[in-house]
Amino acid sequence: MSNIDGAAPYWTSYAYTDGGQRKTETQHTSSGDKTTTYTYDHTTADAKPHTLDKTRGARAGSYGYDSSGNTTSRPGPSAQQALAWNAEGDLSKLTESTKETRLTRQLKTAMRQSWLVFWIRESIRMKLVAE
């Protein structure tokens, strides 16, 4: 085993704005650094304060919000995700590419009780896990 007492061959470092928001994330690996830069309060994207609007670099993506401040779009593992919210302010549907997941009352109850774990791979799957 080499380099057991030295620095790990990989680690992640972060930089933050004066307001405490993440400014950059740098993944350090033996093959080089990969940096993601975070952009908040982009005036052309929305007029809401403190919202993450886009990321650039290693993990590029864009984010959207409705008038209530709910996230309506975000990057997913394989495609941009669309999120729909009901009149009560609960997440009711998540769509990624052609895969759609509707959240039922029982599922939302389980989420509130921290029994739900989302596993997202090529398709969106949900599994209830007892604590």
C-alpha cells in the first residue's frame, strides 16, 4: 500500500461567498481537478433572492422556480428534471426525459416520516425503506 501517510489521491474542496452560499466545488483527483462554479440571483433567470440559477464546469446545469419559490426544473442524473407542485405546496410529479413519477398521498406521508429513499438511475425508481 503506497502513500498511506500522505494526502489522499482524491478529495473535494469548496469555496463560499460572503453570504455563505457555495461559490465553487473542486473535485481533486490523480488525473486533475474538476471545478463547478455556482451562480445565484441571475437577474435574467428569475427575480427571487438567494436562488441557485445555474452551475458551470464539471457539473453544468440550470434551475427554474415558480412564483411560490418551488423548484420547477433542475439537472437530473441523465436529463433535466421537471417538478410539478400541487395547490398545497407538495411535490406531486417528477419527470426526467420520458420517465414520470407521481407522488401519492401514502408516498408523501412516508416521505414526511423519513421512510422514503429515492434511487435514481436510468429510470426513476422509488423504494420504501423502514428505519
